[in-house]
Amino acid sequence: MTAPHPTDGDQPDALSNLPAGWSVVSTSGPAFFITHAVLRRPDGTEVEWTSRRQRKQLGVRATATTRLGIRTRRWGGSPQPSSWWMGALFGVGSLCFAIGSIPLYFANVSPEVDAVTFAIGSVFFTAAAFVQYRETVHATDEVVPDLARPSRRRRSLFAWRPHRIDWWASAIQLAGTLLFNVSTFAATRIDASVDHDKHLVWAPDVFGSVCFLIASGLAYAEVNRRWWPRSDGSVGWHIGALNLVGSILFGLSAFGARLVGSSGAPANVALVNGGTCLGALCFLAGAVLLPVESARDAATD
């Protein structure tokens, strides 16, 4: 969607704190969320604002038209600490899930060790999701921070910010990781031959996968500016796409685990293990790109 040029006093909530002399040329985003905007400076030049860049303190940047013919820097600055933390935590968690679902690994360790591997991975996922949630909660309300003074960032641990699609994505993903904590830790101490015990693992696993899918869909829509695919070539877009594919694969794995054969074991083991492993590798690739995005896209206006 593209909104008409707002008049003074009629700007979207996400763009209500523009500096004096700045104006909104156009906005776009999925549904009623504003995730991208073209802004006009007092000197008449236009720049792009995105909710993702604002959250990561990357500043505004030249519009696509202005960037034509300009050589893009491959490494713009130092990654934000939160990007390093999220990348490292998501990366370790992804590795645990990938390794735990590889036949060469689980065939040579006890079921208890394999279950603990997934449990450890889920803890790293939750830690990373919490850092991501805090990044959204602490995001400044200033569209264009004043470089002459520190940006006013929120300091609360939790906040209600329903006008931001990234808030919904990070909150839902955090809930999904907590559900994975429940399912993976339950798997370390239950009798998998008992239907009631299997439900303790499968139910949180399915709901956790649904949360991941919804959260990744929202995060992808944020960088995509709409619900259907349209790449802008940014690192953030590729991260969103990788996480969405990973969540779809995790969902297929959870679905495969619900297909029970006559022996009581999953009827489609290949789908369970393959979906988990490939999904985790997608998450790992996205995690590696997080600090790359933060460094390469650092405040280029």
C-alpha cells in the first residue's frame, strides 16, 4: 500500500516525531503498519526511512533513485552490539537443532544426549529472541535522531507497542521459543511410549512452530513492505526471507512428528529430521547475516 502525502498533524504514529522542516512524501507497509517511508528534508532532498533501520539505529538513507550510480560500501561501520548478540545466540541455537537432527549424530549418542542437545539449543533461541524483543521495545521514537545529543531510547523491560509490526513479530517469536523450551525439556525426562507424555512434547512443539511461522511472516512483511515477495536487495530482506523459509521447514517438521505410525514413532522420520535440520541451517544463515547487515548498512544517508 502507498499512503497519500500526509498533511501536518495527520502523520502516521510511526512518523509523528519528525524534526522541524521535514515532511512525509509517501508511506508503505503491510496492512495498517508503516514500515517504509520517503521523507523530504528541509533542503528538498529525499531519503528513505524504514522501521527496521530505525530499530537498529541505522538512520535514514538515500532513496533508491538517488543511490543509482553511487558505489555502495560493502562495510559501512561497526555492527551494533545487539546484532552481535542476536547473531551469536541464534547461531548457537540453530547449530544445536541442526546437529541434533543429523542421523550421524543421533545414531551415535543416547536419546537423552540428543534431547539435551535440542534443549540447550532452545535456551539459546529464547535468549536471542529476548534480545530481539528488547531491541524493539527500546527502539527510539525519533524518526531522525538528533546527532548532537543522545537518542531518547526506551528503558522499560516490556512495553505495549501495537502500532509496530516488529513488536508483534518479536513478541510472538519470544512466545514460540518459550514453547520450544517446554517441549525440548519435556523430551529429556518423559517416557516417549506413553501417549500423554508424547502430547507434552508435541503440543508445545506444534504451537511453537506456529508462533515461529507467524513471527517470521510478520518480520518478512516488514522488510518486504507487503505480504507478497518483492526483494529490495537489502541484507535485512534476505535475513527475513531465510527466517521465513526456516520457519516453514520447522512447521513441516512439527507436522511430520504428528504423523504416528503403528509403532508409536513418527511415521515420517525423514520429514521430521530433514525439516528441523534444513530449517535450522536457514536460521543459522540468517544469524550470520545479522552483524553483516548492521555493519554494511550503518547510517548511510
